[in-house]
Amino acid sequence: MDIEKWRNYYAELLTENRPEFQAVEDENLAGTLMISEREVHQSLNRMKNGRSPGPDIQDMDSLPFKLKGWSYDDLQDELNNIYNDAEPIPSEPESVFSESEDEDDQILLDQTTPALNFTDSDTDPEDNVPLSILATNLLPVPPVNSNDWSKLVEPVPPSNFTSESGIKPVVREMVDPTPYKLFKLFFNDGLLDHIVFQTNLYAQQSFSKQKLTEISEIKTFLGINLLMGIKRLPSYRDYWSTSPDINDAYISGLMPVKRFSWLLSNFHLNNNVLMPKKGEAHYDKLYKVRPLLIALAENFERCMAPSRELVIDESMIKFKGRSSLKQYMPKKPIKRGYKVWILANKSGYCQKFDIYTGKAEDAEKQLGAKVIKQMLNGLENKEHIVYFDNFFNSTELLEDLTKKLIHACGTVNPSRNTLPVFKPDRKLKRGNLKF
């Protein structure tokens, strides 16, 4: 089918008095249509952007084929029908297409970006291009994996999950468990000894003449900080105030205010002398708290084995002070603070976490996929089922996880690459989904 037949096709439509087309005032116009492919390309681009097929909204009838009231999808359907009449679409035997009386179901199941990106500045002469090639260019080209998408829903059999899950013996076999004993599973003596050593080291590096601290005093110091988080006062010194209306007799009786101030100034988790500078190898924005993060991660894993169902999402730790790590997320309940990636089991227990330190200098694409792979490291070949939202999800990620025997489910952004093109919401009824 050549370009002349293309013109005749629209000439016939104009004489059929179809409601989609406006009547032609000039009786000779239908027989002398001068429709170039460039005009069709320009019209498609305008309609794709929600504009009139003509050059402007006041001139709806400027094109010879008078596409008044047509949408971009309507024209694509017409082109699809022309293409089917001119040249059948080859498909491999294993390709699966659904059968439906709805003509919209004839649209290809797989649609990515169009093979040609037509713009108004395209001035190449194309009048001699056969219509079959034109229609192929106007319609999106199916990707190589066109048989991967099907409208036939096949139930997925349940995973064969046999790994250990739930509370581990270190917690389950605890004698006379109390909140304090459970807290010590995460803040164990090994971590407390490390805090004591680093705090005393920093005090000596600062030439402090005060008495060095010990593990019992650090426990008291941490306990006071937890109580201050429950009972809030404008300043930590107010807990030792001589004014009876704000003084806290319990906290002030545990430790003198001067000793608390000294511990607050010298409390340390890592050696400042060994801290890599920015630009050096192994530079870490979280260097000063890294030992605490490592210890907590190990203890979280030591107390609970991951369940079959897992979820990965971002969480916010509220913080309004000054920090280069502070993030602002206006759509979150906690808008300012530290953003943390979290892997949680079905009970909400945190299996693994990672504090987001901001965009790296050598930031790679697909941050969401990178986070998912990092969080699921070590859980391969165990038939876990992980859930996440459209920030992380993509077909490439799901294919990669499937190879590692990790099942995944989540919402997805319809504009992601390799996805079929979904029908516009305005053409669907409430609750319907169609591609």
C-alpha cells in the first residue's frame, strides 16, 4: 500500500459522512487531497500532547483529513487497522495474544517507545515511503521478549519456603525475660565496652582531667537519655533545676549535672584520629556512628530469623537540627530527618536497615533496584516473597530476583521501560485495568 492509497483512504472517509469527520466544504477537496506523511507526524505529536490535531486549538479543520474530536489513541487504532490490511504482523509460535470482541484488544500487548520520534521540525521528504513502512513506524515496535506479556493470568504456586524463621533461641530460651533483658540483647556488653573505650580515648585525646568513665556509668547515662525522651524539658539542665516545678528528682539523683555534661561532651563511638577525610578512600559520612550501626545490625539479625514474607520501604527518623544527612520529604508524615531503608518481616520487626547518606558522586542509575539488591543480599535461593512500592519496582529487577529464587510483588510506575502501554484512565470504568 503506497502513499497514494493512503490519501485515497482518507478521501473515502471524508465522503462517508462518518460522525468522526467534519463535512468538507469544498467538493473538489476530497478528490485532490495532498496529505504528506509529515502532516500526519505533526498531527500525531500534537494529539499525543493533548492538543488539537491542527496547528492550534482554533483551527480544528486545518488538516485535510479533518480529525475533529479524535484522540491520539483513536488515530493509532486506525493506523493499526490499515497496517493489518496491508501487511500481517509476524509473530512467533509461542507468542500469546488474548481474544476479545473489543476492537481495542487488537492493539499489541507489548508497546515501548515509538521506533521514530516525529517532531514538527522533521523536514525529510517521505512521500515515496510505502504505507506499510509508515504504519510500522507510527506503531510502537514490540520488544524482543514480546511473548512475556499476556492477558491470561496464571496463578503462581506457593513458594517452597523451608528456611528458619521467627524468634531465635537466644530470645525464646531466655529465663524470666524483662524489658531490660531484651534491651541488652541489642545493647549488649560488647557494645557498651566499646563505647566506654572510645569515650575515654577521646577524653584523653582532649587532655581532659576528669575521671574516666566505666560501663556502669555509661548505662546510667544512656538510661537518663531515654527518660529525657519521655519527659521533655527545654534544656537538659532543667532536670537538675533548683525550681521545684521543673526539677526531676529521679534523674537529678542518678548523676550530678556536671558529670552528665562531661559525658555528653566526650561520648564517642569511633576514633577521630583514624577518620578518613573527604575524597580519600573509605570515606564514610557515618564514620562516627558506624560501630553502633554495625553492632545493631548484627544484633537484629541474631535475635530474629526473617519470615517468608518481607517488605522493603523507606522510613524517616525525625530530626530538625543541622546535618548534611538530613532529608526533606514533604509528602511524608515526618517531613524532615534521616531517611532509612528498612527490610522488615511480616510482624514489622526490622531485619536490616541502612541510613541514606545522600546522592553519591558516582551515583548509578536505578537507586531503587540497588537498594533492593543490597537489602536482600544473603537471602538468595530461599524462596522469600518480598513486597515494595513503585519507587523500587521494575521488570528488570523482578527478572533478576526471580533468577535468585526471590519472589517479588509491588506496584509499578506505568511509564517504566519494557512495560506494555496501559489504556488511558479516561477510557476505563472505575476499577478496570487494560493494556
